[in-house]
Amino acid sequence: MAATDFKDYYAILGVSKTADADDIKRSFRKLARKYHPDVNPNDKKAEAKFKEVSEAYEVLSDHDKRKKYDQFGQYWQQASRAGGAGVGGPGGVGTAGFDFGAYGSFDDFINELLGRMGGGSRTQNYSYQQRPGAGGFNTTGFGSSGFGFDPRNATSTTQQAGSSHRGRSPFDQETTLKLGMSEAFRGSQKRFTIGSESVTVRIPAGVKPGSKIRLKGKGATNPQTQQRGDVYLTVEFLPHGFFAFEDGNLVCEVPITPDEAVLGAKVSVPTPDGNVSVSIPAGVKSGQSLRLRGKGWPNKKGTERGDQFVKVVITPPKTLSEEERALYEKIRDRRTSDPRSEIADINF
């Protein structure tokens, strides 16, 4: 590549040379949306700009490529193939050891640079709905693809290549898939409609928040190769009225009365398998957790269950009858213990 063909990738993406990976990613996504061929049909200038932006991102999003680009400029790729040998003499970067004849044109160079990205058709429309019989999951519409994967209850992102998921293409996409806890616990199936194509995805039982499900070859289109990247569905749980998922465990809160806390009691507690009777020990403290072994979240293979933790919350009654109030006053007047005795003499 001649020196006059040199492209300043930082300028193309509109970022400084000290920009971090997140800044580069944000700028790329903004420009990719602006110049994507789906947004600018039959616009050769926009298509060329999109290729230029993609080329810049491909290099600057990869740590090793960016390092070589910063060191060798327009000769970074040849330097990479040469292992950095034969590069220049004192005072600058020369052309010794570089095989410029390897490319018939600058387009050939771009094709090689972008040729590793994912594959498929140019335009996709995404939607998904619950498979009939799998439970009440409403149809949710996805926006047109490219870089606009935007269901009503999902956040669209384009996965950065060469960062936390090294090897992913900038044409891969990631979106949040929100599941009810029961769906995630027992497993379910989702049917995705991408254009005229219907794809059924099995959600394994016991999937956890943050788990990723890959739809291979269903992502955005690389206009250079007409191939598509992948779609990664990141699982997120919808709130449940009773259960929660914390640190890999199924947890819940159970209210008890003051007398149950003092005297102990047996209370009925919901679990995924139905209600069970749980013994509340006398003298339990508010916020203390009890363990129900084998009643929690299943492991990946579904062969074992974790534990369910029941957090006890002492809940005083909001209203009292006259008799109840009189009894509480009698307890207060005859109480022999002082729970605050240990903090009486604390000074700041």
C-alpha cells in the first residue's frame, strides 16, 4: 500500500489515539448505523464509508492489531506477517521486507481484512414469540437488523471484537432475553422469526442470569462478504412476586409474627415443588436465613438442585384488638431483658 493510501483509523472513527475500547466501540456503532447499506440503499458513498468504518474498527478493536498499527502505520499488516522483521532503518519505518505485490488492489486488502466476519443475507427483521403450549409468552417485535436490534424489553448492543469475547465479529449482535423465573427453572422454547425464517431455540432448564445463548449466523450482515455474524441472547430474569435469584441461590422472604419469633413456630413456605412446612426456631432474629436443602436452582445438567434460603422477617401487626394491645403492654411492663444493654455506653 502506498503512503498516499494511508488511512487514519482514529480519524475515521472520530476518536483520539488514547481512546479506550468502549469509546471505540461506541463510535463504531454510531457510524455503522449511520452508513449501513440497509439505511442507505443504493448509496455508493455511504457503502464505501461503511466499509471504511468497519475496516477501522476491525483494526482498532483488536489489541494486537491496534498495537501494530500504532507502531507501523499503513504497514501494520505486512509487519504482522513479517513478524516485525525488516522494518525500516534508523529514524523511521521503511518498506524493506514487505510484499506489496500480495494485493492486486486496495479492495483486495480490505477483503482480506474483513473476510473473517460472520455470514448471511443483508436485511433481517427480528421477532420472537412463545412456542404454543410452552406458557404465556407474548409476541415481541424486533426492529430491523444491521445494528438496530431493539425489542421492547431488550437492550441492543453490538459485541466488541477482540475485547472480553476475543474472536467475535463486529457483526455479531447481543440482546437481552428476559425470562420468567419459572421458564428459566423448568426450561422452555422460544420461536424467533428472522425475515421469512423461523428459528426455535431451546432454553435449557436451570439457565441463570448472564447465561448466553448463541444463534449462529443470525446477526448483522457484513456488506463486504454478504455473510452474517451471530446473535447472542443474554438471559435476564423478570421480577417474581416472591422468589429472587441471588449469588446462584434461590431466595425468598417469609414474614413471621413477634410471638412466632419468640416462641418458635411451624410455617408453610412456597418452593418450586410446592409448599413445605418449615420450623422456625425460638428466638430467631429478623433477617436470619434458614436453608432448605435441595429446594433451590438446578445445576446445568439438571442432576442436582441447590438450596433455597428463607429469610425470616419479623413483622408486627398493623392493627391490634384491645385484648392484643393489653397483652403486649403486659409483656412490655414485665419484660426482664434489655436488647440494647450492650450499646448503652457506646461513645462516638
